[in-house]
Amino acid sequence: MKGLIRPLERLLGRLTSRRGERWLGIGALLALAVSGVLSLAIAPPDAVQGNVQRLMYVHVPAAWLAYLSFTVVFIGSAAYLLTRRGHWDRLAAASAEIGVLFTALTIVLGSIWGYPTWGTWWTWDPRLTTTAIMLLIYAGYLALRRLPESPGRRATWSAVLGVVGFVDIPIVHMSVVWWRSLHQPATVIQPGQPSIAPIMLVALLWATLAFTILYAYLLALRMRVGRLETKVISAAFLPLPREVGGVPGAAGGGGSPRPGVPAKPASRGGEVGGVPGAAGGGGPGSAPEPSEIEAHAAGVEAVHG
């Protein structure tokens, strides 16, 4: 797997750049517009279910995005455990947030679709149950990232859960095969020819492509926000200069910023805003070492993605 990490890092860098983010946003908008036309105007209604079947063109792509998101969580978590590089942990966190969103959307749309066809909003069907478990696993993953624990330890624990939680993905997909289920079996990914009309298959595949581009755009956007959060919090750990805007002592460390205004006493232990060592001054409260800043940045990546 280590041989694949460098090419994946290059691809990730291109997709999450500002230029890549812009093109992904345009592509997602256009693809979703075409998907709406195919799903609502061109594809015919189902012969049995009628127009309610058109929910398939959102429900199935949303389920696919849940699978894709949690697969990326698995890849990012495994790569983080191998390399200890923060951008892999940030990738896993961002993808988990998107995956939880689309898993919840899958369950809601499935309930709306199930009521007129099954006569109930919810049943403890194997597919529904395993999907609900999947949602709980990754909601727990996001909750784990908020624990007030050591940043490095929290990132490691999250990565382990991201790897172990992936076991539920094939269980969800195969549940309609392994157990008796009200949920219909797969109509596209199955042995033999897809059991769906060609024009409906085209609309479904296009909707899946459009949602995949949307996922890539949301992932790039969330990772950029995560990088900005990391920079802001890491900057708070850097020592402030002794002179700001030509006024000696404006950043603390003695002196009065203006005549007639008493100097603000330095915080105990060289703290500024609760950040140890941010204002300098030597001793135990002096500026943190670069390794401490990197460790804090890794913790911010683990929490904020």
C-alpha cells in the first residue's frame, strides 16, 4: 500500500486545489442539471410504482455516495496509520462528514419511498437495519474526533475506527442476498444483465456520476476549510513579536503602548489568550517548539478535518 500513497497524494493535491475545486463545482452543477432532466422528463415512470419510483434517481446515488465516502475514510485512515501525515487524517474526517450526511439522506428517502410501497415508514429489514448501524458507526467516528484527548492519540483512535468500521459496508450491500428482505435486490450490480429498462439505467448511471462529482466538490471544499482552520489555530501557538506597528511593547513583554496608558501586565507563564508561550518571555512559558506546533496542528486536523 505504501507504493500507492505518493500517487494518491498527488491526485489529492490536484483535486483539492482552488482550481480543481472550481472545476468540480461547475461540473457538479451541470451534471446535476442534466440528471434532473433525465430523471424527471425523459425516463418514464415505473409500470407498477408510478412516479414515486423517481426517488430512485436520488436514493440510489445517495447510497452510493455513502459507500464511496466510507471507503475513502478507510483509505485515509489506513494511510494515516502508515504515514502519520495529517492530510490523510483530514481527508478521512472530511469524507466521514459527507458520508454521514448522505447516509441519513438515504434512510430518509428510503422511508419516503417505502411508505407507499410497503405501507410503513420503517421496518427492521436487514438492509435498513445494517444501514442504520452504519450511520451510528460513523456518527460515533465523528463524535470520537471531538473528545478532549491528546491530539495524536485522538487521531490514531479515529483512524482505527475508520478501518474497523469499513467492515459494515459489504454487509450492508450483501444483506439483501444473505437474508430475507423486503428491500428489492440489486438491479445493476448483479450477475447477468441489469434488470432495468435501458433509458432508466442511463438516467440512474448519470445521476450516480453527478452525485460522485458533487462528492468530490464537497470533499475539496471541506478540506480547504480544514486547512484554514489548521493554519489559524497553529498561528496562535507562534510567539508574538515584541513590536507591533512600530510601538514597542504592543505585543506584551513590557513597556506602555501609548503615553499615559498603563502597560497591561503579562499573563502568568507567558500566556496570551490561554496559549502557553505565545507572548515569549522565556522560562516554562516561552514559545513552543516546532514539534509542539506540528502536534497541535495534527490535533486540529483530527478534530476539524
